[in-house]
Amino acid sequence: MQVFFKRKQQPEPVVPNLGSITLSLLEGDPTIPFTLKQINELPENIRRRVYRNLVPAHLLTRFGIDPITWLGANKEPLVFIKAEHEKIFVSARTTPAEEDEFFALELADNLLNGIDLNLLLLNDPTSQRFGTDKDEHGRSTMFGTINRNMAEETRAKEAGLAPGQVRNSLSASKIVFDQVETFLATIGQRAYFLEPLTYASAWVFEKRGFAYVRGHKLMDDIHREFQPQGKLYEALNASSPFRQPDQWNTVRGRAWAIHDGILETIDMNWDKLRMVKQVGKYANVNTFPNSIY
Amino acid sequence: MSATPHQVTLSAELESLPRFRELIQAASLNSGLSDQDIYDVQLAVDEICTNIIIHGYADMDPGSVILTAEMVGDALKVTITDFGHPFEPTEPPAPNTEAPLEEREEGGLGLFFVYMSIDELQYESSPTGNVTTLLKKKSP
């Protein structure tokens, strides 16, 4: 086959380099997107007005937090933002204590001035907490990616959590993604990207309309090999609490086995996956048909 | 005014091509397009998607191809979105179809047929996705 499409050597950036946001830039073409870096260079109170769009008001009022002042019932600050350089991090808590965080989100400009979602946490603060985020010496496990707390992970799995979780989810991902898209549309961005930490989170992102930049074939391969007689199915040999035979047919079961390294069975790793959500569009990916969570 | 678009998102693999052809068939149902029109679109989609699969996602763990098809007025509009390497479309050289088979160069007919068999072809690339749009009008 002969190709009549020539590969571009230098992809164009999403946002042209127009410098800081000025009144004349704001009065100009409203379709030109802004970067987070440009927004972070604005005065603090303007930044706060802009980033207020990132936190669903309904989620805050559910925990008695004023969606405008970000204060709790005792007038203590319960929403915190860190807006520096190319990143915005937002955290909301039921009390000022870090362990009572129920919402955390980090967005960042990527190398092409598009937007990456680096972190999204939605924890039900009323549910039991598991110490999967710290090892027996109190060091961070980085969601179980650097090291693991096997005892706590075993308890978390038995309680129905997915890898990387410390509590039950708030089941609020839809309103959070809707809110993120509204924010991105406001600043003129047409899409955002993320790298799913676990198989379970990739499955959730599929349900929220994401497609794959990399890794769609891997997800298809995983599904095929978890079918009876597949290599991953056969590798669920009860050799660890995370490789029980009945884990082949649920999202969480597969996720724990993959977290435990079962993909090495098919000479693969859980890495290099990248997903994309186009603002206002739903990709309708389904790599695990008729799935049970 | 257009009907609800048909859409499928699959992995960028050659095994996905039959599903893409099925979607074109389903979107063309009761459209008034002739069998030849539908075949032309299926051929064009096959060629574009093969290029995406082989060249667009070259050296990558393949991502997704999103295929959307809908009747817009008296034409079938097909949109193919991918997230592989961006390309720049160029005019295809016309292959010498008059030459004897043994004298012709191997290949070279793929996108030539695409340009010949559909009415409009547009391609846009950006870091947020590459979009190829085909339009096939009903034959008179």
C-alpha cells in the first residue's frame, strides 16, 4: 500500500504561545484556548474565581461546605488549591485533617499545551479507611505502585475496594467529569488526557466516554485472555490472595490480579496506557462487554 | 437535519475492519444510497482505517478508532477519529491503470480509490485527535 498522507514531523501545540492573559487577549478570539500556566499567572482572586468552576458545588454542599467561600459550618477553610506553574491541585475535606479528604483533583498542561488529568480522588469519608497508601514503615506506597502493604490490600480487596483505593468511592465521577469539561470549555480546551492507574479505573473512564490514545489493544487482549482457557484465566491459580480463580469475570477481580503482576504471564505490563476525552463527546468504548464491577 | 449517528469505537487493528463495514451498512439502511454507493464508502473507510492502523499507530500500542456515520440530507457522512501520529494529506499520484498488470507498481491503488469513489474528503489533525471526514452523495 502506498501512503499519500505524510507524517507530520512536528505536531502543532494546542495553545499558541501568546504570553500572559491580558484584557486585549480576553477581548479577542474566544476560541483560542488558554493554558493553566496562563491562568496561574493571574492575580490570586481572579484565579480563584476561575478555579471555582472545577469543584462541583453539589459535592461541597453535600458535606456542608459553602461553594463560594469554601468554608465549613465552623467557618474553617475546607477547600484548598495550589495553583503554580503549569498545574492546579484542588482538595476538599470534611475536616481540616488530611485523612478526611473526599475530593482531590490535579490538572496540568502537557508538552503540547493540552491538558492532562494527573489525579482524581473521590473517597466516601464515612466509609472504613484502609491503609493501602502506606507500607508497614509508614512510607507512601504511591497507590501501591512503588511498594505494597499486602495485609491492608488483602483487607481492602475483601471489603470490595479496587487497587489504589483507601476508602469506598463517592460514586460521583460523572458530576466531576461534567464539571471538568465545563471548566475546560470555559478556557477553550477541546480534550483532556490521563493515564489510568489501574484496570478498574480504565474501565470507569471508558464508562465516562474516554477513548484510548494507547492501550486499546492491550485492554482487548486482557479481556480475551481472562476468558476460560485464556492465559490469564489459567494464571488465576490461587497462588496469592489476589489471584483467586473467580476473579476472571469481574472488573475488580481482574484489577487486583493485574495489580499483583499477572500480566507478566502474557509478557505485558500495565504501563504506557493513555486515554483521551473529547469535550462534549462520548467514545462508547467497551473492552469488557457485560461486565460486572 | 440528520438522524442519530451510528458510532462504534474499536481498537486500531485490522480485525476491526469488518465491524466498521457493518456500521456503514447499518447507517445506510433505508437511506436511498445504492448498493454501489455503499460499497464505495465501505472501500474508502477500509483504506483510510488501514492507513491509520498500519501507519497512524505505527510504533505505538494501538489506541482507538472512532467511526461515526450519519445521513445528512441526501449524503452519507462518515467521520473517523484517531489519536495516532498526525499526518498531512497530499494529492495522490494517479496510478497507471492502463498498463499491463506485470508492468504496474505494486500497491498504490488504495487512497486513489478513496479519492475516486467519494464526493468529499477532509482531514484535520491536532494533538486532541485526527479527524477524517468522508461524504458520499446519493447517485442520481
